[in-house]
Amino acid sequence: MRAEQILPDHVDQVDINGTTVRKGTVAAFLASARIWSDEGASEEARADAEADIVEGLPALRAIGLFDVLEIRDVSLRNWLDAQ
């Protein structure tokens, strides 16, 4: 399946089982996860990344991201499982 089959160019979000999923959700998660996992990131940057991840979790779960992909960073994976 291609991206435009899920969200055509003119559509910015889709509703999946009552959860709004916006374009960029997965990319935003990946960027935030990199910051969260970066030992050199400031506490403020990590806190912002954490808040952004928590906000995006319903959408990521609605699309089944964690059903097909496993987070390699054990600390991040355990933290996500606890959310």
C-alpha cells in the first residue's frame, strides 16, 4: 500500500476507530523518540519529547505501529509499555 492510498495529498488526517491520525504522526514520533533516547539531550528537550510522544500514542496505537514494529531501545520500549 502506498501513502497516498491511506491519506491522499489533499487530506491531512483520517479517523481510525474514533481516533484522529494526522499526517506526520509517525515521523513526529520518530523524531521525539530519538530525542527521548539521546543521553546528551537536555532535560527540557527530553520532557518535551516525552509529552509529544504521550500525545501521539493513541494515534500510533490506532494505526497498529507497535503491533508490527518493536522499539529497539529497551528503556523507551518499557516506558511506552507503561503509558
